[in-house]
Amino acid sequence: MTTCPDRVNVLLIGAGGREHALARALARSPRLGTLWVDPDANPGIASLGRRADVPIDPKQAYRTRQFCDKHDIGLVVIGPEDPLAAGMADALATRADGSPRPVLGPSARAARLEADKGYAKKLMRDASIPTAEGRVFDDYESARAFVESRSEPHVIKAAGLAKGKGVIVPADTDEALRALDRVMKAREFGDAGKRVVIEEKLAGKEASVLALVDGRNILILPPCQDHKRLRDHDGGPNTGGMGAFCPAGTIDDATMARIEREVFVPIVDALRRDEADFRGVLYAGIMLTPAGPKVLEFNTRFGDPECQPLMARLESDAIALFHACATGSLHHAEVRWSADAAVTVVLAAEGYPEKPRKGDEITGISDAENVHGVVVDQAGTAMINGKLVTNGGRVLGVTAVGSDLGEARSRAYEAASRIQYRGKTYRRDIGA
């Protein structure tokens, strides 16, 4: 067993709302030495730590590795999917003296579970994991012919990383063909659309189930539910996520046990057989169908915004928990969750997700955080001439805890109403 030191210097990689929530959890730990953050971190994250003075770039991973050695980094926490897919966890997992450095984040080989939906589909089939029937295409004409030959609705997915936006759910064949054009010809999602996965459309309620995995052991986290569509009642385009709540009441104990048994255990075993070292957060998007839970997709990191309500409810020491996960000691970890519910409402920029406005001044965050049980995580923000301004599609995440979901919702929306910037966009039905 590897014991977590009493004092740990941490490097947190990532610059958005998920990382602000992680920074808050890390800053609460009595074990924290110095919290170093991404040089591109938003002002909210930077207020909790010190910006690293080297670029956090997988192409210059040697510079980040030297930084970690110089500052005695005892834990690296990697938030986003891109550096994981590019092998940042592999690059930082060994110190200059050859000893291991704990990293919360899977190897590049294991991160393919998210970065390559075709690989994930094959792994699920080989492990007999319940999922939608689907096929992978890297040729546009073959994909088009397949869509035209089917009468039932299908889902079109860019096979690569697309910031959570590469999934299109067409209503009919014509819409599916237009979706195929957007992904493979117009390359709306960049190189992520070189290959597509076309799969059957599943019916049921969605849920997000996340777990910490230390290579062998699995710790299922409280279930969450997110809201992907831009507008109320699940209208409008898919986004990276407009809000989330935790715990989600859609999964009972029996169903959760089934998901652990039929999804998490076999996928972790399959990764080990494939010599893919997974030490980090494994996220399963689940559809609760009449035939039982089926996997929509896997992510290999905390969801954004699911991370925000999760971290708001975490009562145990985040550094000790993440260190245990990164060192294969999860079976010895202590984890405690608040009995309260948590709701996160995302405030987006005007024009999101297509063309979000930038540069609008943001006011009212302090007033919002005066609402009992509320924190505001910054996502797409920047400090320009001493003013906090919008700098991305999803601008802020307003997270509230309450004795139940209703109280948490009420507090989150009261706080959201106190924040102002031009074109503020948000859903009014998160957790409803």
C-alpha cells in the first residue's frame, strides 16, 4: 500500500469549470502544499493556486516534467480529455530519479476509450457489454449508403474527440444524411469526424455514472444527470452541458449494482487485457432502456458539468482520495459524501454553441455567492483591464447545495439571477 504524504504539491491541468471545481476540492485538503495550476487557467482557478511558468503542452511534455521535478509535484490531476489522449499522463508518471509520480488520469492507450469511439465499440462488443448496435465508417460513401439503407432512426457520432459536441440525433433519414455531411464532409468537428460511428437510437432515461478506477479497483461515485441540450425541455442543439444535478434519482441500488457488474467490471478487465493502464475517472453515459442499462459512450475523465455537483458534495480529503486512485490503493481510501443534493446551472454566452460572444463584462458573482450554499465556478472567463469578461461558450457554473433537490435548485436559480452580462443564456429547468 502506498500512503499519501502529509504534505503534497499538486499540479492541476485544465482551464475550465470542471477544473475550478477540482481546484476548490483540492484547496480544502489539509494535505495541500502548493497548488500549481495551468498557465491558461481562468481567473477563478488562478485565485486558488499559482500559475505554472511553463506551457502545459503534450508536444513539450519534457518541460512540464522538468517543472514537476523542480517543484516536487507529488500529484498531477488532469482534467480535460485532450492531454490524456495525447499521452500527458504517461509523460508525467515518472520522476527524474525513476520513481513513480502519482497521476490522476489514464494512459494514452486507455484514454482511447474516449478518444476513439470505434475502439470503444469494439472493446464493448468483445467484453459483451450492453450497448447500442453500431458500425464504424471511415469512408463517406459507405456511411451514406448504410444510412440510406435503413428506415429506423440512427445516431451519428464523430469517432474522435469533439468537446462533448460530436453526437447528432437525427429525426429521420434526411436529417441523418445532413448530419453525415456536417461531420465527414464539412468537418464541423474537425479531425474528430474522419471516422464516424453510426448506431441505433436507444430510448429511455439517460444517466451519468462515474467511477474512480485504480487499474483494478472500482469506486462508483454518486449518480449524476446532466442536461446536454441548449434550451428548456431538451430543445435546441447538443452542447457540452447546460447543467447537472447529483444524486440522480433515476438509478436505484439494484440498477446501480447491475451497471457496476455488467459495465464497469468487464470494461476495466478488457482494458487490463489490452495492457491499457487506467488510473483515473471512468465515466459511462448510460441509457436506461426497457431491456436494461446500455452504454451510450465512455469518457475517461470527470464530466463537465457533472464534476461540479460531485465536488460540492465531496466531504472527504480530495488529495488523499485522488492519490489512492493514482497509486493503486483505492481499496484503502476513505470517501464520504454529503447527504445534501447539489445542482449546477451553466450560464452560457450569447450565440453558444455555434458562435459565442466574447468580451462582455461579468458582474454579480460575489452577490450570487452570498446565497447560502452557493459557489460559482468560472469556465469561459478572462481578466481584461481589471474586469472579468466572457471568454468562451460556457461562461460560469452556478452550483448550490440544499437539503433536497428542490432547495438546491431554488438556491442555484436565485444566485444565477444575480449574475449579469450581455446575452446571458441558461436553462430554467435543470433538475426539474
